[in-house]
Amino acid sequence: MDLFEKAYHFHVADEAKEKGIYPYFRAVEENEGPVVSMEGRKVIMAGSNNYLGLTAHPEVREAAIKAIEKYGTGCSGSRYLTGTLDLHIELEHRLAKYLGFEEVLLFSTGYQTGIGTISALPTKGEYIIMDKENHACLINGAMMAKGAFVDLVRYKHNDMNDLERVLSNLPLDAGKLLVTDGVFSVTGELVKLPELLELAKKYNARVLVDDAHATGVVGDGGRGTASHYGLVEETDMIMGTFSKTFASLGGFVAGPSKVIDFVKHTSPALIFSASPTPSSCAATLAALDVLEREPERVTKLKENADYMRAGFHELGFEVIDSLTAIVPVIVGDVEKALMMWRRLYDAGVFVNAFIPPGVPPTMSMMRTSYMATHEKQHLDKILEVFGEVGKEFGLVK
């Protein structure tokens, strides 16, 4: 059979496009934060991870421009060879201080951070333990390690009883890396970190928390999941991304200096990839400046998300509750979800349609997410449109 045969018979996306309900790869033509231009018209953006609204911040934009003027557009090499700039080192030091960890290492994307860190740390005869709803970069990093004869074990989502069952069945003296999202990207739920850390200590496991959707969102001044629980010193390592709160592109892992140095010298994802661009680093540094100077943005973000959770509940929608910027509205049926996405979009509101296999078969949803820069008129318009569309589809009365 021809390798390409499966591609020639892949028609799922074509069918959705023919019905006019294909929600993916829509081009943003102009980005002003809460309102964007798409297909020649303005829509309210309720599906972005631009949590603090910094992609349009003048300081962040100016920093990126100045970095290009000074360093050019790229680094033309890996960190290992010719690709390290003073900007990289400055950003690593600044982030380590901000997050409260000994050292930070930059990667070129958040996805690469997960793959590069997880595949580098465990070796043959050791174990990776994962929440079943972890982000794809974490799972794929574990699969790469599994290819090197590292055992991968998964436990039920955020279920600490099942985690203990899994851990108790592993050799106590074996090396173990316990990996979890801090804020789960689909539901917005926070990991039960205090219980998880207790179990990790009891069963001799090290912990890596992915704070991609937590940095700038929860914790003291947006310092993430461990900070939210007051457990920074007890948490071994965290990782994150610059593509959300930090309004840029790239990723980082933070932890003990010796461990970070080990990853730096053993991770193929770092060693064989070009380093983060000058403009990406400069934009991230500028975003960090704003975040440290204006922690009230984190408070405003929470207020906006809480306002929307309460509003959806009042309208009668089924909502997954959390303390974060992600507010999922359950629709259920796949086709109904895609049709509802189209109606919302036509009415001037952009959200993310999450359907299987990204969610369970009956949990198709409109995954909405909010920014500190959303104003009340934006939020009220979103609720108004959801109310009207929800009635059309029988989700609310």
C-alpha cells in the first residue's frame, strides 16, 4: 500500500469545510488584543492564550523591534554552538529570580521544552508517571523516553488515589519522574499539587509541573501553580512557555542548577535546534517587566474569568469551573459544537471548538479563554451572543 494512500482518503476536514463549520486555521489579519480582524471584519477574541493582553503592548513591540535592529532576525545556530546571545542569559537569570528557582534553561518553543526535558532526564530502568490529560508535549516527551526503555505509567486525571495506586506498584528505589500540567489546558482545572507532592515524597519521585497556562495566571504575581499553593520550595521543577502570558515564542524549564545543567548538556531537542530568536527573547523580557511592574493585570484577568463563569452559569450553560482564565462551555455533540462555533463566529465572537479526540466523546465544548485587557462591554457582548446562540441549539432556555 502506498504510504500516501491514507492522506488521499482523509476527508473529515473537507466535509466540515463543505458544511461551512470548519473552525480551524482561521487567519487573524490584525491583532489588537480583545478585538481582532478576521476575514475582513472585527470579532471579539475569546479563544486566545494572550492572557495579560501583552502582544499589543507598546513596550513589548518596541523591545522586539530594537532586538532585530541590534542582533538581526535570527541566531543561526544552536545554544550549544553559535546561538547563545546575552539576551538568552539575561532572560534565564531574570526568570529564575522571578519564579524562585536556582536556574532556568530556554528552549525554542514550549512544546520543545516538554519533549526536551522529559526525554533527557529518565534512563533505562526508571519511570515516568503522567496524568492522563497532560498536554501532548509531555506525553510525546515520555514516549520518546519510552523508546529508550524508560517505563511510562499513567494515572486517572487529577485522581490522587489512583496516583498512589500507580506509585505503590513501582519499585521504591527506582528513579521516577512525576509529570503533570499545573493548569490543564482543556478544562482550566488546577492540579491537586499539595497531595501530589506528598505522594511524590512518599514514593521517591521527582516532580515536573507544566505551567504553560499557569504563569501569569495564578500564584503570587502570576508565578504559577506552586506559588498558588505556597509550595515553590517543595516543587522540584517547572516548565512553561512564552507564547501565552509572555506574548512571544519559546519555552523554559526551571529547577536545581545541577539538574538544569544536565538537561543543557544531554537534551537533543536543545542541542540540535536553533536557539530562540532575538526578538522573541526581547519581547519576553519586556513582558516580564510589565508583569512585575503591574501585577494588577493578574487580578484583572481573574476578575474577568470569574465574571464570565458566573455569567454562563446564570444563562444556564454547563460550565467546568476553575480558578483560571479558561472557561469551557459544554455542548456535547460534535456536529452541534461545530455548528454552534459557526453561529458564534458569524455573530462576532471567536472561541475554540474542542471536539474528540481532544476531549471525551460526549464532551465537545466551546473552550473560551480571557485576557486582562477584555473590558466589560466585550464580556457582556460575549454573554449576549452565547445566550442567543445557546437558545437556538437548545442548550439554555
